[in-house]
Amino acid sequence: MKYNILGRTDLRVSRLGFGCGSIGGLLVRGEYPKMRQAVSRALELGINYFDTAPLYGNGQSEVNLGAVLRELRAEALIGTKVRLTGKDAGRIGEAITGSVEESLHRLGRETIDLIQLHNRIGFSWEREKDPDRIGLPDLDTVVEVFAMLERQGKVRFWGITAMGETDALRAAIAKGGFQSIQIPYNLLNPTAGEAAGEGFPFQGYGKLIGRAAQQGIGVIAIRILAGGALSGNPERHPVASNCVNPIASEEVYGDDVARTRRYSFLVEEGMVSNLVEAAVRFVVSNANVSTALLGISSLEQLEQAVKYVELGRLSAETLAKIRG
Ligand SMILES: NC(=O)c1ccc[n+]([C@@H]2O[C@H](COP(=O)([O-])OP(=O)(O)OC[C@H]3O[C@@H](n4cnc5c(N)ncnc54)[C@H](OP(=O)(O)O)[C@@H]3O)[C@@H](O)[C@H]2O)c1
């Protein structure tokens, strides 16, 4: 496993990170022995970064991750999150501090390595219309609170989720004040890494990965398999969430699966063994990605993804064919 330093932090993160979210679902709905086996194997394979959030299984993901890592006596890096609701306007400090305390308790830790804002970001917080999307002035407050928690020793570093309005995200990254972004980046929507082609049908992420890297901000790629659609298989694993809301791609999951077929030629022409390999290696090909998170439903999926990461970047010829 190769490692990257996450932006200007001193966190040395594995190129593949373990996603403990609800979509893959292993750390939320799995049987405990299977979670332990998968986390143990991940550590053995060199994965040292685990991403969770209070929202994943209503705290269950943090509880399970904390329990497994304690049992394994593992020194892993943990990133978790804070999501503000419309009711938190005017009490951002209190809301974040309370959420971080609860996460520390569920994880059974004294410090969180990386705390991240889970909300989308826009220019202003329209609490009635879109309570999840906070505004840039509120982000300034969030950053101040995160910095205070760092001084108190509760968190080591902090970051944002780079979802919401692209122009607002561009402004947030230009201003900085945080050490990492989590950003959707995959074959169906690669615009966080490269220019959108003519008539690109989804939200463009304006090459924010390169902008963040230039500012010394660490980049955590999310949704690298578009929630599973990039496997090309519409069926969901039994522990996976059976309802995936696409992020910045088609409206419904089935259409993402169908869209994935436009990359079948990569398999037919022998450039990769399957679409999951293409998708994983596509993300790994971007040198500005510090770590790519994978949602996991089973040990087999983990083993396979690690194998593909180890194969490294796609060839220049394959990347050129993908870009058409
Ligand atoms: N900050 C945020 O707002 C945010 C948003 C999204 C995600 N995240 C983070 O990113 C992580 C990953 O995102 P995600 O789980 O949403 O999406 P993802 O990694 O794109 O997709 C996960 C799905 O891919 C499929 N998969 C995984 N490995 C596979 C393999 N080897 N072969 C075939 N299929 C495979 C599984 O589907 P099946 O189960 O159907 O097989 C799994 O449920 C999350 O766990 C979370 O930590 C953060």
C-alpha cells in the first residue's frame, strides 16, 4: 500500500481508505465478526484511514468502528463528521461541540484525527428551503469552532465536504482555513479532476481537486464507484443500502448503472479486467487525490479493491480512451 500526506497535516493516509458509511453498509448493518474480520484484513493490507460519521446508522458506524479498533488494538486514523441542521443557526459552536463530544464517546477516543463538516456548502444558508446547505459566512464560524476544538485537543485537523454550489466551494477553497476536502470523483462525474466535456449533463465540480491541492489542502475522493453503480451490476449486496441516491450523476441509481456501460469497451479491449478495476484505478491515477474512500459490503470487495489500487494508475492510452 502506498501512502500520501494529507495536505499540510501530518496525517500519512493510505491511498485507499475504508468507508464506514451506510451505502456499503458493512460497519452499519454487518454482523460484528464480519466487521472485525474486514477491518483486521484492511489493516493487514495497509489501510490506515477510516471514514465514519454520526449520521451513518445513527451513530452505529462510529460505535462499531470504535469497538473493532479497540479490540484489535489498532492505531488507525479516524475521520468523522458534524452535520448542522437548520435549527443550529445561531448556535453553531454549541452544536459542533456537542456532536464532537458524542462522536468521541461513541468511538471511545480522546481525539478525532480529522473532523469534517458533513453539510453541503452554498453562498448563503436558506434554512427553510435547503437546511442542509450552509452558507459561506457560516462556514467561517464552523472553521473557528473546529480550530478551538483543536486547541482543546479534541480534534487534530479539520475539513469540509466539497458538495453544494461549485462557485461557493471554489471561494471556500481559495480562502482555506481547513486542511481537507471530501469530494465526489468518479468515471461518471470526473469534473472535480478534469474539465467537463461539451454538453456534460451533470453538475460540474470545476477541477476543484487541483485547486485544493495547489492550496495545500488534502483531497479525499468519495463515491469512487458511484455508490456501487460503477460495478455495472444493479443488484445490491444484502448488507448494502438498497436505496442509493446518486450524487451529481443521473437522477436514479438504475440510470447510473446503465450509464456505466459506456465504459464496457475498456473490458472488451482488455485494458482492465472489469469496471470496478477501471473505476478504482481511474481515481488512483489522479496524483492530487490523497486517499480514495471505498464503501464496503464484504471482505471480498475490500480485497478486490486493494488489488486494483496496487495495480496503480491506468496507462496514458487507457486514460485517453476514457476521455474520448
Ligand atoms: N462526506 C460525504 O457527504 C460523503 C458522501 C458519500 C460518501 N462518503 C464516504 O465515502 C465512502 C464511500 O462512499 P459510498 O459507499 O457512498 O460509495 P462507493 O464507495 O462509490 O460505493 C460503494 C458500493 O460499491 C460497491 N462495491 C464496493 N467494492 C466493490 C467491488 N470490489 N466490486 C463490486 N462492487 C463493489 C458496493 O455495492 P454493493 O454493496 O451493491 O455490492 C458498495 O456498496 C462512504 O462510506 C463514506 O465514508 C462521504
